[in-house]
Amino acid sequence: MARSTDQRRQRHQWLVHLVLLVLSAAFLFPLVWLVSTALKPIEETMRQPPTIIPSSFQWHNFRDAFVYGSDKLGYIPFLVYGRNTLLLCILGVAGVVVSNSLVAYAFARLKWPGRDILFAATLATMMIPFPVLMVPIYGFWRSLGWIGTFKPLWVPAWFGNAFSIFLLRQFFRTIPFELSEAARIDGCSEWGIFRQVVLPLAKPALAVVALFHFMYTWRDFLGPLIYLMDQRTFTLSLGLQFYQSQHGGTQWHLLMAASTIVVAPVIVLFFFTQRQFIQGIAVTGIKG
Amino acid sequence: MRSQTRTALLFASPWFIGFSLFLAYPVVASLYYSMCDYSVLRPPVWVGMHNFRNLMKDEVFWISLKNTAIYAGMALPLGMATAIALALLLNTKVRGMTIYRTIFFLPSLVPTIPLAVLWLWVFNGEHGILNEVLRRVGLPAPNWLSDTAWSKPALALMALWGAGNAMVIYLAGLQDVPTEMYEAAELDGAGWWARTRNVTLPFLSPVILFNGIMGIIGTLQVFAEPYVMFPGGSPARSTYFYTMYLFDNAFIYHKMGYACAMGWIMFLIILVLTLVALRVSEKHVHYQGG
């Protein structure tokens, strides 16, 4: 009796593996195709039947797609776009970590009038779609003369955002309050408790917030599309879209090479921070 | 205690500025602009409900709304079902679960624009790999990018590839299902499907509801993918979605007041759909210990 259930379970396991393998192939294939095309000579991209492993690896496709002023692409300075994107990511991530840890500390570990109402309002704002806010925010930056600069894309990060405040607040509250009390009795200031007690324990949560904002800035398209005018200030996403709209449908090998270089850093980052990533995403859903 | 209030306000001060400047002010201002003729270049002029009345008569508005509804009707249920199915499969204590999880999750990391560019190539009518595969197995190979019947399914299919993100949320939710419940069900002779239907899905329902609502909000704002893949909502405006028309009104036609009115209608639609989802779920959502 027990034996037959075991056998059934084993057969069942094989079936699950088979389904998972087929699905894995389907999910991985577009990525394989991306890199494969990126390495092909242009004639091979159109060859029938298509080849998955390029007959010869054209590593120079990456250089051709990226070097400023390569004759094949015209003047698409992807290297400059990469620098711009990285700059925005660094300024934004720094702002998000600094501002939200301060604000979340006030929400999680201090008592003040109006705290709970403002927190409820903060959560409620996560429902408001960006297109509702887009026009007045654009008008605001315009009145400061900041359209065409990077500032609208990173300055707001220094003033907190609902999602990060929520995530950090939840985490800060799990840190034992006795630790703060003990530090207070020892004559530690609130700033001292924040810096020396809470922040060191909150590193995993801060990493998640930093990671998410990096990803957000790296993939953001609507923001750069609205605020950036001069080609030299474009980000990778905007630059890639611009290039695609100018030369799309012909040089697929170079387009895929450029796309690969936009995708690769994110994948690499994921492999180094897998745990934080998966946990961070899981948290976003569970509290709903 | 007074000094703690002062310290707290100091800590929270970035958010006082952020909340007022980037949320409270824009909400109020956009409501005001939605009742104005406003082009950013000149000061707004009050026109009352004029923008809303015009929208009701605007054929393109209705086309974009209909396109968005049809697309959401395809992408949302399909995406949720796929994500739940993947999570359930991975939750069978199968060996190598973390590797499979990584594989399914990876595509959702691909940023929007390279995603759209890659799928333009995959969907390519002549040399696209998808049609090559379809032809090989004897299925029809549609013109994904230029046939009005296939442009929306193409976008929905592409969105499916990103189901890994929701899958991770469902998987986390599945860890909360108490194992005793499974064991009890198994002792009662319940098969896999019966256990899934009567134990797993009820426990997962709050997460499903959350993902559903976030999905509605996200799908109504779909913009960048069609913007890249189907310029101007081609073919024949079949992919001209709500947010694209809103964007064009704001930044191409400089009808900022009109765009704000569209934004508020979108917000109302989201509110109503969310309330409906909550109401419907009252019967079906099971909160633990609640």
C-alpha cells in the first residue's frame, strides 16, 4: 500500500519536472535569442532556417553598438547614455536611502501628533496613478526652469516615497524597542539611536529599498521621455527607443547588442542580490 | 515629550516636503486644471466641465478606452492564471525549485524598452523566431505587429513573459498555508486538485486580490511597450491605449487640462474597479485569523 503511493508520487514528480523543463525552455528562449542575435553577422540574422548558435561570434557588434560615432549607427552615444543612467541611479538611490530611512524612523519609532493619519494618507496615495499627477509636476519643474535637466529625475528621490517609507517602517518596527530604551538611558540622543542602533540592524531592508530604486531608475522611460530634450542627456532606455525609432527594422544584430548591454547589468545585479530581491518582492505582496 | 515631537518632525520633514510637493499639490492642481483650458505656456483659464463633456464626445477617447479594456481583459486573467500556475507547480516541493524559480523570474527583470525591442524582433512577421517556430509545427503564423486582430494578443503574450514577478509573490503567500491543512485533506483522500481548490486557493485569495488590484492599476497605465512597438497605436489604432492618448494630449497637443481630465477619469475607473473587486471578494477572500 505505502509502496504504491510512493511510486505514484515518484511518477508525479517526473511529470512536474517535465512540465517545468518545457516551461523553463520557453521562458529562457527569448533571452537566448537576444544574445544569439547580438553576436551574429547581419546576413545571418535574416538566414532561413535561423541559427541559434551564430556561425561566427561577432563580438565587435557590442563595440559597434556602443562606441560614440561608429559609422554603422550614426551618432548614437550609448556610452554617454550609460553614464547618464548610472549618474541618475547613484543620485536617486542615495536620496531614497537617506530620506526614507529618516522618515520611516519617525513613523516607526517616534510618537508625534498626526503620525497615524499621515501614514494612512501615505498608503492611500499609492493608489493614485502617475498620469493624474504628471501635468502639475511637469508644470512645477518648468516653473523652476528644470525641464531638459536631470534634476526632475533625481531630486524627488530625496523627499521620500510611499512604498519605501512603508517597507522601512514595517522593518524598523521589528527591531526591539528595548534596544532604543537602553541607549536612551545611557544618554544617547535620538539621532545617535537612529545611527548606531537602528540603521545597522536595518541594512537588509535598506538594501531592498536601494535595489528597487536602482531598478526603477534603470528601466524608467516615461520620466526621461517627458523631461529630457537634448540627445546627449538621454538615458539608456530613452536612447535605445530613440535609436530603434530611427533605424528600427534593419540592423537587428546591433539593436540586440545594445539591448543586451542594457539588460545585462540588471541580471548581474540580480545574481549578486538574489535573496534581497526575492524577499523584497515577496514583502510587497504579503502585506496587501 | 515636546522635544520628542520636535525631533520626530525633523526626522519626518523630507516627507512633509515630498508629500506636499509631489502628491498633495499635484492632486489638487490636476483637479483644478481638469476644469481649465491649460497649455502650460499660458495661465489656465476656467472652463468648468467643458473638458469632461468634450471627452464624452471624443471618438479617440472611447477608442483608447475600449482598446485598454480589451487588452486588460486578455492580459490580466491570463497573467494571473500563469503566475498562480507557476507558483503552484514550484510549490510541489520539487527538487531544484530555486533554479526553476530563478529561470521564471529572470524575464521580469528585463527593462521595458529592451523588452519591447527584443519582442519586436521575436514577433517580426518575416524573420521573427516566433513565426518560424509556429510554421514549423504547422500553426498559422500571424502578422503580430501589423494585423489589428493580433496586435493586442501580441502585447498580452509579451506581458506573460513577465509573470515571474507575481509568481514570486504567490510563492511567498503559499508558504503561509499551514501544512496540517494539507495533511488533513490528504488523509481525507483529497487529490491534488481538490487540495488546491479547497485549501490552497482560499488561503492564497488575499494575495490574489492584491495582485489583481495592482494588475488593474498597472494595465490601465500601459504605455512604454506599445509606444515603442506600435508607433501611434498602429495598426489602425488597435494599440492606441488610454495612457498614450493622455500623453499625446499633454505633451504633443499641449491640451494639458484635457489630459488632466483624462487622468481623473482614469483614477475614478481604478477606484470603482477596486471597490468592485473588494466587494466581490468579500464572499470569496479568506483572511487568516481575521
